[in-house]
Amino acid sequence: MPGGDRRTPAPVPGPGVALVDPVPLFREGLAAVVRRTPAMHWLGATGHLHTAVRLHERLRPDVLLVDSVLDPQGHLATLLTGSDPSLVVVSLVREPHRTAKYVRSALTAGVCGMVPREGGITEVLQAISRTHAERTYLDPTLAPLAVGFTPTAEAGTRRSLSRREYEVLQLIADGMENQAVANELYVSVETVRTHVKNILRKLRARDRTHAVSLAYQAGLLSGGTVRLV
């Protein structure tokens, strides 16, 4: 063919977006909005905190939006960004969490972007695109709450669980003893004991039962199964 092959270059795909939110209507609504937005593509969603880890492992999103009511202390953000530094977590901030304490805690935990959950479609899409592009974004209504905040000043105060420790904690919560946990994860019992010791230390728990209780209170564990949209 004269002039060679003049194929149009394939467009560079936008960020893959996933969501952790307990309200089915909200999940379905955001899915519809993202799907019709050319600059990004929808991957899936779950309505439960503890299944968010499996969602992330399965879909590997670029941007993960999380309802602040499901991760009020930033445990999920810390867990996922610790194992996947490229992940961008955007908090959908509920009205009760529009405080300096929450905003600073979330930033320390690894949240990169924040936008009011009740915000309009334009605001949420802007939060997704700007956080993905700039690695940091605060909606103008939330930005004043972070004035004077220096992430490095509070870094290191959060003693987060590793991904494997989180998996062990989930199995303990399901009632498994160390040998059963070892069989499930294909590791030695001694390795499980080490993980349990680390969990107790990081959660400042007296024993396994106390650790599970603290994890539920903190929102690190919750009931339910994964649901992809």
C-alpha cells in the first residue's frame, strides 16, 4: 500500500477504577458513570471491607474508591498501599468524617485523594482523574481540614498488618487453630505462630480472641462476601 501502513495508534487506556461501598445503588450508579467516561474504565466493586483485599488481588485497579464508613481508621488503605505502592486510594468522605482528625488520619494511612461521598458526578470524576494523575487531591471543601498537616510528621505511628498477617487474622476469626491456618496458607505452623505474635503486638491484644475483637471494633474485619459489578 503506497505510503505504508497508516493505522491510527490505539488510545492509551485511562485508569482502571474499582469501588468499596456498602450501598448497591451507589455501586451500580458509579459503575454506570465510569463506564460512559472515555478517560477511565470500570473494573468492579464490593460492598464489604474484608473482601476488598480479594477484589484488589483479582482486578488490580489503578484507583480504588472507598466509602469512609467502611475504613474509618485507614486500615484498608494502609494494607493495600503497603503491598501495592502504585495503587491510588480515594476516600468517599461521609458527613460525620468531614473532620480534621479523619482527614489527617486518612492521609497518614495512605489515602491519596478525598471527595465528599454526597458530591456530584463531576466532583467524583475529577477526584478520580486528578488523584490518579497527581497522586494527591483534596476536594476544595475538605482541603482546609488538612492545613498545616505534614504526612512525614505522623508517618510511622500506624503499626499496620502485612497482607499475610491480615489473612492469618481472617482465618483466626473464622475459628481456625494454628495448624489449620498453616494448612490453608501452605506454610509451617511456626510461621503462623510468628504471624500471630506480630498481630498481637501490632493490635496490642492480650490473646487471639482479643485480637479478633479489636479487629472487628476497628472495622478491620467485617462480615459478607465479595460482589463484583
